[in-house]
Amino acid sequence: MKVIGLNGSARKDGNTAIILRTVLAEIERHGIATELIQLADREIAPCRGCFACRGKRNCLFGNDAFQTVFQAICAADGILLGSPVYSADVSARLKAFLERAGVVAAVNPGLLKRKVGAAVSAVRRGGGLAAVDTMNHFFLNKEMIVAGSTYWNMVYGKNTGDVRDDAEGIENMRNLGENIAWLLRNLPEDRR
């Protein structure tokens, strides 16, 4: 089993990466492999809306990082999405990935069916719930199983590292990791 964490932040190794790593560490503690993919150093173009991906299981345009990242999440058993809040929602780079992945998955039904998904957000003040909601809509519209925790999946902090001071938020991330691991261990192997 494997969980891919996808960091939608423009800042590599910032607060979003910190909270994603917190969740992934808990998943690893339960013997499940993880990988963190950071979009900060990868270009992801928006969807062209051409629908040429129908029956192809990936986007046909390979001049950016989309195909590689999408293949990784398709091969994984779980997907953990993370984004900072920019203008009360997810980052533009993550939004472009979600829209493009959403089209590929929509015209290739069942591609992400019954994978476990969870969303986390690094927040300075507001907009965290909207960002988590955007990511959860992606999961729910693709027949995925969404893991939750004891509170909303967001952690507060402004400067890099500040999220570590949000004790309740960090504990929530650990609990989320435990819940993802539990789901993965308890779902039947033949769920696809």
C-alpha cells in the first residue's frame, strides 16, 4: 500500500509541506509507504477541455509535470492533498491539477474509485474550510472514500514553521494520518 501526498504550495518545504509530512509520518508509523510530491518546482498547465483523454487514462499533453504526477496518484491507494490558502481557496497550481485530473478521471470512469482521500490546508487566518472543501469535492466526485479527523483539517501559521505552534492542528493531522491508515488496512483488497 502507498499514499501520495501532493503539496500544492508555491513554497517548497513551507507550512503545507510540514503538515503533510505530519500526516504522512503517522501513516508510515502504521507500515504504509508514503511519498510527498511538491508542485512548487513543477509546472502544471490548466486543462484545455479537449477531452482527448477519453479512453487514454491520462492527459495527452505531456509538456509539463501533469502526466507523471497523475500516474503516481492513480497507482497509489491513498491521496493526501494539501494547499495553503490563497484568496480564500487552494493555490492556482493545485487548482489547475485538480481541474485537469478531474477531467481525465471523469472521462475514464472508475480511475480513482474507492481510493482513500484526505485534504489539509495551511491557513494564516481565513479560507481554510473553503480550500479543504475544494479538495474534498475532487475526491467525492471521483467516487473516493474521504477520511476525516477530530476537527477541520487545517493548521494555522503565517511564517514557515509557525504551524508547529498550533498544537491542536498538529494533533488533528496526526489523528488524520491514523484514520487514513486504519481505512487502508480495513478496506478489502479487491475494492477496485
